[in-house]
Amino acid sequence: MPSTYDLAPDADFARNPGVPLDMAWVNAAQANTPAIQRRCATLPGRRSVKKDYQAAWLCRAISCIDLTTLSGDDTVGRVARLTAKARQPVRADILSALGMEGLTVGAVCVYHDMIEAAVKGLDGSGIPVAAVSTGFPAGLSPLHLRIAEIEESVKSGAHEIDIVISRRHVLSGNWQALYDEMRAFRDACGHAHVKAILATGELGTLRNVAKASLICMMAGADFIKTSTGKEPVNATLPVTLVMLRAIRDYYAQTGHVVGYKPAGGISKAKDAINYLALIKEELGDRWLRPDLFRFGASSLLGDIERQLEHHITGAYSAAYRHPMG
């Protein structure tokens, strides 16, 4: 079987088709919580980057952002501003000084009702539209309605669908139900890529996170994602380490490549670098591209832009100098 680092820096790959549910593999999944926490606690001190290197890592982080608005008061005007920011995520003078003209975010993520506005705002940019679906964020609506919601979002022009799993399947150990549900979501997405949101803050244990990660990948998820952003605890480095190692294990066993998306609570540039460093260590450079890695974020971009301006000018600016659109 392939090793973790067999995926070349410029390698192309097919979508993850999924594999049959293997409960022996799932039941063997473990998570040593104290060891995971110690490993993650040492990361910021070991992987500090400065000056030009920091600016380069932050530009890479921008290219991997799913710029997101998921609020009850979303409007067409707000989404128009968001798509403008997606096209021009950093002020033109800063990008010019960095030699990074043309930099864009990885995608724009919205509710179903805002897909049309997002598609219009991104027309011709090459930036995909992602839509949250399946009764987001709770995932408690009837299954046939969740599947219909996916199908409607794909028809409306969404290139990616962020689905949310039923946490009760994990908490009750009903792994077959989780697999079948995820498989149905994958089939409903058709050509659109599917990101499986595990809502890790509500799964109870890191071992449950590991098992749910494996099952969603077995069922054909293109990405596994930490959170809806609506849970009390969202993305963390320990959860990320567990999910990255599940991705690595899945690739080693099957040869199928799956992406990763942490979401919720990532708002500082230094945090983004920590996530990128952990991915580089665990999966290698190929996973540091937007087709295999995304940040689910809204406020992160503003802090990165401030850090990049500081890198160019030596002075920090106020947040109002970096408007959303």
C-alpha cells in the first residue's frame, strides 16, 4: 500500500469513491488523549515562522479559506460584499508589494438561499460556491428532506456541499446507519464534492471522532470537516490531529485521497499557521492546497490581512482599513 508521502507535490487524483464498511477497521481505531494533547501543545513553539516565511504561509492560508457567512440575517447585499472580498481578499497595494497579485480565497460558503447571489458574484472568477445542507447545523430534519436539500443546492449551482452528520448515530454506536446516511448524501451530491461535518464538539470522545472520520471516508466523503461553527467547542488542534491521522490511515489502506477542513473558532493568523504546520507534518505538502485543505472562517481573513500589512509597512492598522467588501 502507498505510504503517507507517496502523493507527489503536483499529483492529480481521483475523487474518493468510498469503500465497503469495515467494522474491524473502525473498531480498531484508538485515540490516546493525553499523548495527543501533549503533541499539540508543543506545536506552536516548534513551528514558529517569521518574516518572509510567515507572509508566504499566510498567503497560502488565504488561498485555502472558505470565506463564510451563515447568519440568519444574511442578505444578497452581504453576499455580494463577501464575493467581492473573495475575489480581492487583500488590498491590491499589499498584494503587489508581496508579488501575490491574483490571490483569491478557496471558496465562498453560504446557505442554500444565498447560492444564486454567490454564483452571480463569483461569475468568471473560478472560485467555487459551497453550500451548507442537510438541516445544518443540527441535522435533525427527515432524511428525505436532507437529501432533497442537497439536490436543490446542486441544481442551484453549488460546486461543494457541506453536509452535517447525525451525531446520534455516533453517540449510540450505530455505525451502519452513519455509513448508509453518508453514502446517501454522497450519491445525492453527484458531481459536487461533499464535505462531511462531524460536529466534533458534540461527539463525546476523540475515539468517536476517529471512528466517525473513518466511516465518512469509507462512505465516500471528499473532505472531512470538524464543525458547523455553531457548537460550544469547534475546531481544535487535538481534534485536527485525530482527523489527519484518520486521513493518513485511510490513504495508506486504500490509496484514496481525502481533504480536511477545520471550521469554527479560527480567527487569528497565528492559529492558521499552527494548523498548516500540523498538516505539513502529518500529511505532507500536497495537502496544503485548496483542493485538499480549507479553513472554514469569516473573521480570519481580516487578521491575516493586518499581519501582511504589518509585514510590508512595519505598522499594524485598524480593522476598518480591511473591509469585507
